[in-house]
Amino acid sequence: MSETRTRADKDAIVLPVKRTDGVTLEERLTKNAYQNILPARYLRKDAKGEIVEPPEKLFRRIANNIAL
């Protein structure tokens, strides 16, 4: 078997390891998701654009709306 890598191998997407053993939400999410994506896109903000809910409350809010 050849040791050379194909172009498809070089361009393959590498996904982060799924974290399921963390106790807190911050431990279970990637650093990028917790510190950048959630605040920029999903956390509630006030009129000044300042975040007014922690990430843990975001998931509770979503779960409550799905349960309706």
C-alpha cells in the first residue's frame, strides 16, 4: 500500500472531538462555540448590544420554546 496521500485526504475536513464528559456547558462546547459563536449569534442582548443572558440560560430558553 502506498504511503502517499491523495488530494481528497489532504482536503478532508477534520471535526473536533465531541465532548460528552464535561460537567459544565463550557467544558462540553468548543472554546470557539462558547466564547465566540454563542455571544455573537444566539445570546440575548439589550438595546445597547450587551449580552444579558449566560449561555446556560440560552439552552433553557430554547428548550422551553420547543416544549410549547
